[in-house]
Amino acid sequence: MVKLTTLRPNCVDDVCILGHEDYVPLDRPTTVAYSRHEMGYASGLQHAIALGYFSEITPVSKATLQKIVEGAWRSPELPEAAKHRLPPGK
């Protein structure tokens, strides 16, 4: 799981920048924060949602998800152990 955050000057996570055209809820340049990734099992996330710790949001399109995955493969901020859990990049 990765977080989306507002793009700031000198941000270390500048490999994948998203905008409103990539994900409608975004209203400013946003970066995928690979440096703050979390790894776990889907069942753990589903449990956290059930407890109200997280809420489901509008899913990203397949094209945007592919852009995020490709950025993950290029990101120096994402450890190799995390990259091995990703689908293949282009």
C-alpha cells in the first residue's frame, strides 16, 4: 500500500506524479509516497477497514494503477523486497 501526498519542493518521492487527469479526486500535483509504503496481507487491511481504521475510497483507473506500479519499479525509495511483490513492470 502506498500513500498519495501533495507534491512539495525537494520531495524524495518524485518518480510518479499524479494529477486530476490521473485520479479525479486530486486537486493539485500529488506524488506517490513509495518511501512510506506499507506491506501486509489483504486480510489485515480488510480487518482494519471493518474496524473503521481505514475507509474505502474511489479506486484509481487501471491506467493510473499501471503508472503507479511502473513508478514503483523505478523508485529508489522502494526496497527490492517490496518490488518483488509487485506485478511485472513494463
